Amino acid sequence: MKNRINFIIIIFALFWILLLSRLYFLSIKSNKYYQELANRNIINIEYLTPTRGEIKDRTGSIIAMSRLGFSIALKAHMSKKSKEKALLKNISFISSHFPKQTVDKLIKLYKRKDTPYNHKPIKIISFIPYEDMIEQFVAFSNFNDIIVKPSSRRFYPYENSASHIIGYVAKANKKEIEKNKVAKYLGVVGKNGIEKQYDAILGGEMGKREVKVTASNRKIALIYETKPTSSDLTLTIDMRLQAYIKEIFTDQSGAIIVMDAHDGSILASGSFPEYDINAFVQGISTKDWKTMITDLDHPFTNKFIQGLYPPGSSTKPAVALSFLNSGLVDEKEHFLCSGELWLGKRKFRCWNSYGHGKVNMKRSISESCDDYFYKGGLRVGIDKISTDLIRYGFGKKTYIDLPNEFIGTVPNRNWKIYKFGESWHKGETLNTVIGQGDFLATPMQIARFTAMIATNKDIVPHFIKKVDSFEVNYTSQTIFNTLELDKVKIIREGMLDVCYAKRGTATKYNHSIITIAGKTGTSQVVGIPQEEKERMSEDDLKHYHKSHAWFTTYGPYINPKYVVTALIEHGSHGGEAAGELVSKIYNKLVELGYIHKMYVRKEYRHLLDKETNSTKEANQTKP
């Protein structure tokens, strides 16, 4: 009996010891832990989203901005049966003020996001323009369940001008959200062009605010805050010139590049046809997207860096320079052009079926004699030619500050073995030296090589000029040594004759008021995809089988400053299709003050005098 009582006492004592020790642990030892939890419960952390930076042209004109507006959200858990009437009332009120937002649409959107795990307000309208909401703001503030917050949306004032340069922002996908904290909260990210290339700079950094709140979420005090930051960009382009090029490049597809030949800064660049980038910000409709991607002129392709074309005769100056560097062809040596060259059983024709007669290097460039390049190519060989072409920037990136640049193809023995497992044939050398066959280049590569010839500088084409107020400088280096410069002089003289010699391929079409040098090109269309052929009419088929037209130039000739390169898709002859277009661009460069009037040719001086007098008269008549 006594043992039983002792056992009960021991059990009773152990119970109280355990209870007291647990009480001690909870009240004293765990005090710090639970105090930290309590502090977390009363400190509300808010992440502050930055306003995406502006993009401006070199004159300060805004070409991409964030328009101010408001977003509308509803408190969570209103889709419960007890609160369905309140939900309908709130959404009906919103829809009555913004009829485009239908009740059914907003309810569906809300219920899709109203999960048991979400306790934050549910955004049902991401953007209402400032001017549309401001008059309604007071009425909305009377509804406790409706949360109206400042919001912004990207806007492009020039709509479809420079669309391939600027790019656009659109809804971020899951992968982009995982990589980009700003995209996670803003929901949008740069998808193309400058918007994508400099997304981290434009998007900026998130801010953070820690606020002490009560159990009912009433704010008591601000504990800590860092402001969100973002940067503005200034580009090298001039939207006045950009708009002018768009105006004169009517009803055609292709690309234009206007670039500083010394530092690679791009004044204007267009890929045509263009498209309205504002459509992508809000989310393009399936119908509009299908129309765009099935357009035979491919408006969504950035043709000046992604368009791969046989360069045709536009690369003959590069091939001619390779001939001279080989030491196997002299600039004074003549080849007899009879209009054709037989190689085995195959005939390779010159574009002039009657032949050019005796042709030296300068004349071969001026009149674009194919037979001269056939014979020089067979003597020098593809190994030397392809090595030099790669050195001059073909078959590799220019490293322009835009995403997804294509590199093209410089065909040679190794390339053919790697791609097809076949040996090289001499006939392929003949195709390559006149810019045909498997030789593919982008307009930007052609423009960059033209700048090399003009200034002896290996430049990096670029659009960025400033980040906020800080200048972004690109360095360049010389590419030709002293011995090579004497050979480059021959090439430059040949390119001058292209534009002014009696039989120069661009002479009849050159109306530039300053002296320029250049090279025309006509490249054959290799083939048209079957799915595109099925969408073509007979007239379309004829048009899309026409050759592409090239005209790449630099000017002024004496003191080269700018490169203007034009590609007209299915334009046939380069000089005829692009000569007037390129001339107008140089004339506009003079008008805008980029080229000094001292470089204007004498026969055009009277036009400047007339223009100056007209300006004076206009100023005198102003009130």
C-alpha cells in the first residue's frame, strides 16, 4: 500500500516538474523567438516598383515613355457566397464608369485569382489612363473594397517609326519573371530592340518600404524606405531623319542605315515595312498577329541585322581589296571581258552580255564587271578571299547593341565540308566573288565595311549615346596598315566612279548635292518558301522573284563623315532602285546640319542660296 502511494506521489511530482519546465521554456527561454515573430507580424514589407526609364533621340525628343494612370484592384476573398453581392456591386460600379470592362469579364478575372492562399488585393484592371480616371477618383474612393493605385503603361509617341530599333515591352513570361525581380512585380519586360537590350537599365531596381502596422493593418510608423530607381536612355538616332526616311521609303520593303563612319553611331535606321509597337504593349490580338506573321514582306523581321541576303556586287570592293592584298592581281592589269566565262561545261555570264572589253580594277568596280572578278577569283582562290572577307566583318557579328543579330555566311572549303561533307568546286568561287551562291550578309555588315573603306576604322555600330547624363563612348581601331592604304585608295577611286563616271552603275541615278562614293549591287533571289508561294498571286510571284537592289555609299568623298546603305527587296537594279533614295538622304543630312554646306557641289549651290533666301523671307513675314 505504501509503495502504491509513493508511486502516485512520484508520478504527480514528475507531472508538475514537466509542466513547470515547459512553462519556463515558453515564458522565458522562447521569449526572444516569439518576440521576433511578433515583430514580423506587425511590420508590413512593401516592394516599390520603379517607373520604367524614358528613351529619347539625340535631340531630346521622347520616343518611349511611361504614361501615368491607375490600376484597379478588389480585396481578396469576395467571391465567397456571403460576399457575392458586394462583389457584384463593386464590379458593376467599375463597369458603369468604364464600359469596355464588362462585368462578366471582370468577375471571371477576379475569381481566377481569388484563391484561399492569396490575401492581397486582386488587380482586375492593370491600367486606366490618368485623364480617364482622375474625374472619377473621388467616387471610387467611397468604396472600401476597391483599391485604386498609381500605375503606368509604356507608350511610343512615334507609333510605327523606328519600331525595329526601339522594340517594345509586353507581358513577362514565367522564365523572365524568375530571372527579373522588377518584371515579377511590374508584369512586363523588354521583348525586342533597345527595350530588350537595355531592359535592366530601363527597368531599374525595386524599392522597399517597411511599415509598422496594427493587427487591423492600420499604419503606425515608417521604419525604413529605399526609393526605386531607373535610368533614361538617349539614343544616337535623330527622329527627324528617321521620319523623313519613312516618308520617302513608301510602298517598298527593305532596309536603310545612316551611320557615322568614324564612331559607328547610327543616325537613322529602318527596316520596312514597320509596325505599330503600341499594339504589343496592351497585348496584340490573334487576328492582328496572324496578319503580321503571314505578311509576305515580313514586317516583324529586323532586316538591317536579321535579313540575310546575297550581297551581290556590293561586296566587290571587298573582293577587289583581297585581290590586291594577295599580290597576285595588280590594279593596272587588264582582264578581257567577253561577256562570259566557260568553266568546264558551265558558262558564267557577265551582266553585260556584250562584254566590257579590257577592264582594269578601277573600271571593274565602276561598271561592276563580273568577268573581271571571275578571272581574278580563279587566280587568287577562295582560301585567301574568304579569309579577307571575314577580316572585313562578313560572316560574324558587328556587335551592334540590339538582340538577335545574325552573322551570315562566308562560304569556303572548311564551311562546305562542315555543312555538307563535300569538297569545294571552282564554280563556287566564281559565285562567291560576285556576292552570289551561298554568300549571305546583312545590311549592317555592308554598312560597316563601307565605313572601313571610308575612314580606315574598325567601328562598332551602336544606338546608345547616354545613360541619364553619362556619355557612352565606343572606341575604334585602324584596320588597314600603311601599305594597304595605298590599295584602299584604288578601291575608293573605283567607288567614286560608280557615282560619277560615264558608265558608272549609279551615275544616272545619283542626285546628291555633295560628292559621294559607293557601290551598287543586284542579288538574285535564291528561292521562295512553298508556304509563301501558296499565298501569292501571279503578280506577286513575278514581284517576289525580282532581284534585291543594293546601294552602299559614303560621303562627303574628300572628308568622309557618313555611310548610307540601302537595300530594296525585289528592287532589281541597285542604282536605279536606291540611287534617288540615297541621294535624298544625303541632301537631308545637309539640310539638318550634319554635313556642312561647304561640301555642296558647285552646280547645286544655287539651290542653297534659294533655300536661304526663302527662309529669310519667311522669317520677315512672321508676326
